[in-house]
Amino acid sequence: MSTGAPGYKVEAAGAPAKRAHMFVTHLECSQTGEHYPAGQLHNLSRAGKPLLVRYDLERVRAALTRQVIADRAPTMWKWRELLPMPEGVEPVSLGEPVTPLLSLPGTAARAGAKGLLVKDEGRLPTGSFKARGMAVAVIMARHLGVERIAIPTNGNAGAAIAAYAARAGIASLVICPAETPEINVRETAAYGAKVLVADGQIDECGALVGKGAAEGRWFDCSTLKEPYRLEGKKVMGLELVEQLGWRVPDAIFYPTGGGTGLIGMWKAFDELEALGLTGPKRPRMYAVQAAGCAPIVRAFDRGEEFAERWEGAATVATGIRVPKAVGDFLILRAVRDSGGAALEVDEQSILQAVNEVACDDGTLLCPEGGAVVAAWRQALERGLVGAYEQVVLFNCANGNKYPLADRARRISLAVAEPNQL
């Protein structure tokens, strides 16, 4: 899809740009480096690749210091100079906090390790990290005149865009694969979105979204097919560095479907170094996928730049069930440049990890969070990470949003005695 996508009842491509952010300079094709003007609607570049927002980092450096950041309210908007909203445009906010960085001592001890942390993104509005990207994408869509927005989703992105679109007064259309958890489908519809459940995978749902966008029926807000979800997701990296005392951890394990968060954090680390807020050290990035849908792992193992579509994708970790990612080469580039790896884990290890972390540390992870715990254990066994390294795992959603095993026992109060319980 070319730049200047029409959206739905929006200004035509080539219309005068709206007022720009005082620090944004332009958008840039992630593959060719070609520049595009900010202040206009864009989907992919002319090369069919994601566009990245670029800032005048020298000017940001003068405005954004550690003290300025520390003095601001603990929300994701404390990083406004590194977000694309134009001057005077207020956030479409549902109260996005700085998410906690929790230690997992029991989980670490079970594996003979220390220094294990989890950034719990399930504390965000709508219960997942999708809130970050959708908040920024919806702000920019409304500012640029969009009245209807659409995405494909495996679950949490649909709920997030529906909620933020409702807040912004924008109509939303969400198309879900049939395997999407029912709670996600109902939650998305509860926010007023038009929800369609389709017989196909998320990339096939995305093709229908793209077709409608090309016809001017709505604006396509699919993963990495517009430039601003990435900017919201990169705040995970900005927050993490501040929480660690302006240092990066030794390694990050990230559940990887479309990979927006991994790509965004890698971008965030570069920007922080350019601002003088951190040094050149980077964490090793580990992209985690399920064995039933592991196109990035396969491409990594083969030494390939792009990942072929994964046929027959299936996993309980629906958030990482993405057969083909538009940003595949960016994920692989970050993983390789960092000295990390792409790892796959099986279904049993995912479910076992969710159960054990809940029992050992009182933290209920989503299945995707279970996948990163399982991958970290695998990496320990393979010597990819050390037992005493500082490792951060990302739990992308609240575990209560997913089906849980029924382990309760039924009793009759008429006959029950304490010594029988």
C-alpha cells in the first residue's frame, strides 16, 4: 500500500499538512530510508515497509532531562517530547500508568537463578500493552481527520482500539480470527466496535482490512502499517530504563507476534543514547514464539533477512499467533544486532510456566507471558543467559483475561468437617 492512504472521510493524499509536533522532523522508510512528511496520513512506505517517526533529538535533548522526567506524573505521557502528538494536541487517555517492574524470586530460585524481573503490562487500560500503541495511534488518527478505523486482531489489540476509539469519538471495525478468545471478542464489542469473527488467520483478516482501506472505507491501523503504534509501544523501553536507574538490563525476553514492542524498544534505546540519558550498552533481545507459529525463529535459524509465512499456525498464546509479520526484518535485525536470539517454546511449557509463576510468585501471567518464562528457562539451559544476569521478561496482558483451569474441589457444607478439607 502506498503512502497517503485515504482513510474514511479524511483529507485526500497531498492535502496540506496539519501542524507538526515541535520535535518531529519527518517519517522514514525502515528499509530504504526515504523521507515522508509528518502531519499527513500514511500507511506503509512506497517500498511496502513500515515508516518510522524521526525527531530532532538535539532539540529534545535540551528539553528532556532526567530531572524533568522524574518530576512528571508517572504516566506514559511523561515522555511526550519523544511521542508524535503535535503541540497543543492532548492525549486520548484512559489513565495509562507506568507499569510495575516486579521481581520473580520464586521463579528464579526454581531455575537456580537470580535477578529475574517481569514488567507487567497487564496493569494498563483494557488489560494489555496494546493500550500503549493504540492510544498514540488513535490520537494521531483523530488529529489527521480519520472518522473510522479498522484492524485485524487476535484479541487484545481489538479491545484496546475499540476503547480508545470510543474515547476519541471514532468508529471502529475489528476483524478477529475464529480462534480469538471469546472474552476478547466480547470485550471489544462492549466498547461499541463493530466486531467480525472470520474463518482465517490474522494476516488474512488484515488483507480484508487493507482492501477496505484502499477503497476509502476506513483507515488501516494494523500492526506496523501506520507509524504511530510503534511510538506508543517504545515507551516500554523508555520506562524500563528509568526504572533500572538509567541502565539497560543484560537481556530482554519479549513475546513476539507482530513485534512492534521489540522494534519500538530497540528504537527507544537508540533515542535515549542520542539524548545522553544512557550509554551505548544494549540488552540482548530474545524474540519468543510458540512452536506452533514460529516464522521469526525459523528465519533466524536459517540466517534469513525476511520470514516466510507460517502455515497452519496454532497456539494457546494467541497474541503471538502471527503467521507473517510486516516488520519481520526489523525484528530479526534487532535480535541479531543485540547478540540475542529467536526462541520457540511448546504448548506444555507455556502452560506449565503460567501455573508455576502464579504459585511461586503470586503473579498470574497471560499465556504469552508464560512463553517468555519458558524461553528464559530454555536460554538458561543452553547457556544463552547467565543465572546471575539481570533479565527482564515482558508479560503483555492480564492473566485473568484468559481461560483458566478449574482446580477447585466441590464440597457440601452440610457434611464438611475441617479435618476433611
